[in-house]
Amino acid sequence: MNTTLALDVDRVRADFPILSREVHGKPLVYLDSAASSQKPSQVIQAMSDYLEMHHSNVHRGAHELSVEATDAYEGARERLSRFIGAQDPSEFVFTRGTTESINLVAYSWGAGLEAGDEIVLTVMEHHSNIVPWQLLAERSGVTLKFAGLTPEGRLDVDHVRSLIGPSTRLVGLTHVSNSLGVTNPVTEVARLAHEVGALCLVDGAQAVPHKPVDVGALECDFYAFSAHKMCGPTGIGALWARRELLEAMPPFQGGGEMISEVKLERSKWAAIPHKFEAGTPAIAEAVGFGAAADYLTSVGFEGIVAHEADLTSYALDRLLALDGFELFGPSTDRLGVLSFRYGDIHAHDLATILDRQGVAIRAGHHCNQPLMDYLGVDATARASLYLYTSRGEIDALVDALHVARDLFGGFE
């Protein structure tokens, strides 16, 4: 695919077999990519080829299949490292996803914290960047502080600044909000953290699928993301961290693969990143993860970013014109994650009605309950766009919303 021209949506859509199916007798309109993206044939075929022709355990065998499997697994690590701008593949740890990556940091790096230490987070964090720190607070007595939002729905950086002090050990924030669609100023926040000797952890689950990421340019210390939100398989993700941090951190799990020597009395750990990859890894999933990065690279982020910006603008023009439509977060300079209320229809009822029209959206708190409390709502509907979303699907969403309104007899 040409990475310099506008994205050819029809050509991209042809790569995703599931987009040709129907639900409830209607063409599928998939607007739930923020929860999990669909998979192109290139990823499916890469995993199938590995399982059919190359499968064996990695790092353990001298026979040809083991060598091929190891090359595929470690090759994926190298390509994914480059994909996020990392210079050293040994700083790239395979995990089960963003959630496990953050738990790894909270458990392993967090083992060195104690009562009186402080961690600064934001109210827009996904539960995966809140609950692990709550568990750490219960274990060690650290204090959690939460930065709020501006009236427009962006991160209040002044509030972040006011919360950071001599006792701050880590500042954690999402790169892109999975409910508000806003991109946070990671580099600015990382510099604020570093000024007091603290570290910066970034939840990149909603950023990596949609824009080029360079962990070096972001100046963060930890970066976590998942394969399944960027056209890859479920059950695998990654943690990138600076080498000196990983080397100083104790293992997260014990077992095979993560050791260099085991005696009955003691064990020695393998070098990074294998110190954090206990047991047989998700080899086929790693192959698919790497193939997903290759696919997005082949499409080209220049076209992806431009397409999604145009599509988000088109969607907001159409949706904000509807009576009773309320958008959460800013209406400009945002990604295509659109959380909303529509009249007095509960989000779950709305999602059910839209599903009967073939339109798949999300309904609920989106693992953002503290944010929902902050916004004063119990749930929102969420339509999320991706590189394979078309304008026609936005039109289908609007038409389905009209159906929902008619079923409820209009809004007062």
C-alpha cells in the first residue's frame, strides 16, 4: 500500500473478512474498535502459517522447528520495538496485554515503595491504570492522587503540576483517553515527573493503533499497550521500559524461561527481557502481534491519521446536529472515540436497538467508572472509529439513532 497517498478505505476494508458479514440481516457496521479492533487477513494468515508449518517451543530446542519458532518470536519483538521507536529490543517485554504490563510495574517496580511515597494518576484512567496502584497502596501504604480535567474535558496539566512534589515516585497517565478521545501531553507530564526524580508510566493502548509512537521522544519511562486494539490477536501485549529499570526490578512471575540457573536452594534470573516472561509464551500471538505492526506500517500512519481525522470531523458534524445528542469531551482536536448520550435513552437500551440495525457500539462505563462519576453519569454510549471505518458507516449510525428516537417516541 502507498504510504504517501490518502488512505484507500475500500482497499483496507477488503483486508478484513469480518466486515463482509451481516448481523440481524443487516450489513455489519463495526464501531467498537476501541474495545477491540478487527483483524486483517494478513494477521490471520501469519498466525495460521506459524501454527501449520513452524510451531514448536521457543528458546529450548536445537531442532529446526524450535529455531524457526524462536526466530519468529524474537523477530516479532524486534519489529515491534522499532514500531514504537525503541532502540533496544531487550527493553521490550511481551505480556498478556496493557493490564498485565501495568500490573507488572506495580508489583515489581512498586515493591520498592513504602508509606509516604505518592503516585499521581488522572481521573480519566482506565481501570487497568488505577486498580493495580490501589492494590499497591493496600500492600505498601503509598498514597494515590488524581488530577482532574478542564471544563472542555482535557487533562488539567496545572492540576497535575500541583500534585507532583518531593514524595512523588511515579506519574501514570493514558496517552489517549478511551472515553474522551483526547491525547494527553505525555512529554510535558514526563518532564514534570522527572523534575522531582519521579518516573512516568503511559497507558498506550488507545494511542498505538492510531498514531505513530516514539517512546524516546515521549521521554516516558514505561509504556504499555495491547495487540488486540491494533489489528492483532487478543491475549498479548507489551511493556517497554528503560533498560536500567528492568534490570533493577525483581521478576513478576517465577518458573521456566525466566531463569538462568535453578538450584534447590536458590535461582538466578535470565537477562532482560526474558526475566519477565515466565513459562511458554504466546508464540502464535506474538507472530500475529508483529504482523499487525507490519500491516499498519504498510498502510502508513500518514494515511491512517488523515483518514481518522476526516472521519471524526464528519461524524461530529452529523452527530452534533441531532437533537438530544450530547458528546463527552471536546468537539475538536480529538481522536474518533465518541462517548455520548442520546436524549433520555439509556446507553444499554440504545446499544441494543442499534445492534438490531447492524450497528455495533459500546455501552457502559468503558472501564472508566471514576471518570463516569466525575462526569456525573452512570454510563455512556461509545462509537469508536478506525482505519477501516467508512463515511457510509457513520451515516448508518445516524440512521440507526433516528430509529432509536422514533422507538422512544422522540425526546422532550
